[in-house]
Amino acid sequence: LTEQLNLKGTIRGHNNWVTQLATNPKFPDMLLSSSRAKTLIMWKLTRDDYYGIPQKR
């Protein structure tokens, strides 16, 4: 089977390339991202506007 990916929205906040994204089924509105600048951002995802709000840097 081939898995298809669809763009649902964008997040902005890192100063370098994003290297990793992580989700958890217990918290479907949260996303964790890391970058080459060695930063982590925890995002609260919105359902209506398709963007993320940084919660912690």
C-alpha cells in the first residue's frame, strides 16, 4: 500500500530547517517539532484555521 500525505496547514517559528515532527494520538491537537538550530517547539494545532500556535520554545 502507498501512503498519501496531504498538506493541512503551516507552522512558522524555527530559524533553520525542521528535522523532525512528532505527534501523539492521546493529544491530537499537539505537535512537537525540532530543527537544525537545536530548538524544540511544542505547537497547539487549530482545527478551523489550519495553523499552529507555538506553546513552548
